[in-house]
Amino acid sequence: MAGEKVNLTGAKETLLLTLYGKALESRLPNSLLRDYFADKAVRNIDYDFSRLKVDNNLGIGLAIRAKTLDVCVQDFLARNPDAIVLHLGCGLDTRIFRIDPPAGVDWFDVDYPEVIDLRRRLYPVRDRYHLIASSLTEPGWLNEVPRDRPAIVVAEGLTPYLAAEDGQQLFSRLVGHLSSGELVFDAYSRLGLKIIRLNSSFRATGAEVHWSIENPHELERAVPKLRFIEDIPAYKPEHAARMRWLAKLFVRFWKYIPALRKIGRLLRYRF
């Protein structure tokens, strides 16, 4: 097999899981995400993706979540064409290429140095696109981000891997540095984390998850500058129509059961 070598383990290896899932969904004739950059990246990486046991069902679920976050970013940029996009724990996600932001937007992708190095080898450069190679728990990286423009901060598949204290401190630093904007990310309840731990694709990476959020207002108390706006369902029945019948049934009925709704959802805040 020829291509870019990768040697990622634990939480870092899960970025290959999400990349592959989005690539699989984008190969479907009725793809929601149409993430052709992800598909190309998978073909250019020297890695045995079969060990992750990702199927179309999981790929569709990942694509639905990603598309919902894309729409949140697009909506913010439509209202703020000179904004900053700050993508935390970007992994190999190709959101900037899917959205293709307006010329006045500065986009920052942030992740570990080895992940950013891989991004540089896989994806093209573009104007006003900035890569920051740093652990998110290190405070110094924020000095590279302007603080005087509206910003949307997006984090996909990040918060469960953080310790609760680290996540709250990260968000506190963000709202202390940035002048105004929105924060949107996926969050999981304690039950949600248990389900993640049971997933065979997740177990194949050896990663661990830690931070659960039961009540969105918990974060307002921990980070007083945040104001909760809405709880967005991570999966929509109309988008899940291509899933197998059991997953489709779960998505259709989970909005009626509070414990299920909190398993995995998207939270949106203003600051």
C-alpha cells in the first residue's frame, strides 16, 4: 500500500475513524456530506482502515453530525462575513473545504503537531487558512488568534476526550480571549459515554472518554460568559433514512425519550 504513513494511537487514532466514516458516506450515490476531500485523503493514507470496523451505518451518522455543524458555521458566516472560524481538535476533518468560506473569513484549524503535519501533507493550502500545531490544553496557542472580530468556535468529537476541568478551562480561555461569538460542539451524557465505550470501532483505537455533560446549563455555571442558546439533535430522521432499520428506528424515537436525547447532541452557546 502506498501513501502517507500514519502512526496514531488512542484518541488521536479516532480521527481516522471519523475521516473514514465520512469518506464512506461520501461514496454513496445520495451522499449528504459529499466530502470528496475526505475520500481522497483516505485513498492517500497508508493505514488499514478495516481494523476500525466502520460501516455505512456509522458513516451516515458521522455525516449527519458533521453536516449539522457545517450548517451552524455557514449560518454564522452569513451573519458575520468578516468572522473568524476556530476549529478545535480539527483532526483530518475537511470542513473548510466543504464550506468554502467567504474571502473575508480567517479560518484556524487547531490540533496536535503530528496531526497538523499530516494535514499539511494531505490537503491544499488556501488564503487566510491557518494551521496551529498545539495541544488544546496549552494556553499559548491562542496568541495566534485575533481577538477583535466575531468568532464561531466549533468542536466535533472533541469534548468526550477531555477531562471536565480541562474542557471548562479551555472554554474559559476562549471566551476570555475572543470578543464575541458562538460556540457549538457535540456533547454526551454519562450513558452516552458508556455507549461510546461499547462501540467496536471506538474500542479498536484504545481511546478513553471522560467528560459528560448532563445539563447544558452546567457549562454556564462553570464558564459564566457563556449563554446557552439551543440543544440541537445530532441526528435527524429525514437524514437517517439510509440507515439500517434498527438504527433508523432508534433515531426516529429517541427525541421522545429524555435519557436517549442526552446520549449525544449538539450544544450551542453565545458569548
